[in-house]
Amino acid sequence: MRGLGWGRPGPLRWVPWLLALQLVVWLSGCGLGPRSRPAPSTGLRPEARQEPALSGDGRLLASLVERGGRTTVLLQERLSGRVIPLRHLQRQQPHSSPSLSWNGRYLAVIVQRGERRLAVIEDRANGRGIPLPLPGGQEPERLSLAPDGRRLAMQLVRGGQRQVELFDLSGLLEPDLPPGLAVPGR
């Protein structure tokens, strides 16, 4: 490779590197390299949204929107944009940190009840609202529900200190598994 200047001293030693850089830039422009692309269009209304969360199967989208001056969680079918009603979350606002299970059976969210912030799970299959009791003096700040709905990671605040704890929900919730997966132990 001496003819390309790989081993030459002086200004020509950079020529191969410049050619390689130009090739990378050209490939990126041709769609052969990494680049970002906008998501395909959906049936969702163009409104200000925050903290999006997709169900594991990608069918449902939970996000936060402003409604009547309060932040509320909005659950929609991603392709059609159809809004799915949530029975137990309508009066406990503002909401934050939505998280969905695999099929969207469970929606975990943090709600404001008076001066306290609480973690709540709405079970859409049987219409239950399930408050999650926390050890004294701790308030949830963020949460993330496992796709099967059997575990929950939560960032808690107590006395100004933040910590992350994991909660086992297997005795409280049925698994929400992808179609075709068997429930262990059954």
C-alpha cells in the first residue's frame, strides 16, 4: 500500500484516512450507515405528549398530556389512535411515569392523592385499581413495570435521598405474557 501514502512521511500520510472518512460519509448518505429516521405515521393526534411508554407488543401507547390544567395519562391504540378509557385513574391527577406490561393489561403510574404521591396499577382485564403500599415516608418518583407485570422497579425518595427498589408483584398480579408462552408452574 505504499502507493497510497500509508507509510509516507509528511502531508501525504493523511490521504488514506481522508479517503476512508469520505467513504463513511458517503455510505451514511446512501442509507448504508447508521442514521435516524422519523417513525411511521400513526393515527395519534398531534398534541403535546410527555413520558411515552409502549406495551411490549407495541400495540398500545401510554403518554402524559395536559387536560384541564392537569397532567393525565392517555392510553391509546398506537395505529388507530383510539383512546382507551381508564376507570381508576380519572380523579387522581396529576399522573407521571406511565409503564405498560406486554399486552397492556397492566398500566402502572404514579398519581397524586392529596399531598402524597402513590404508585398505582390499573388492571384493565378485570377493572381493578391496585394501590401499591410503600414503606413509611417513601414516595415514588419514577417506576418501570416488567413486561410480564410480575416485577416493578421504583425510584423512591425519602428524606431527600433517592434509591431504587425492586418489588415482586407475582403474588398480586397474574402474568401478562406474549401469546404462546406458557405460565411457569402451570
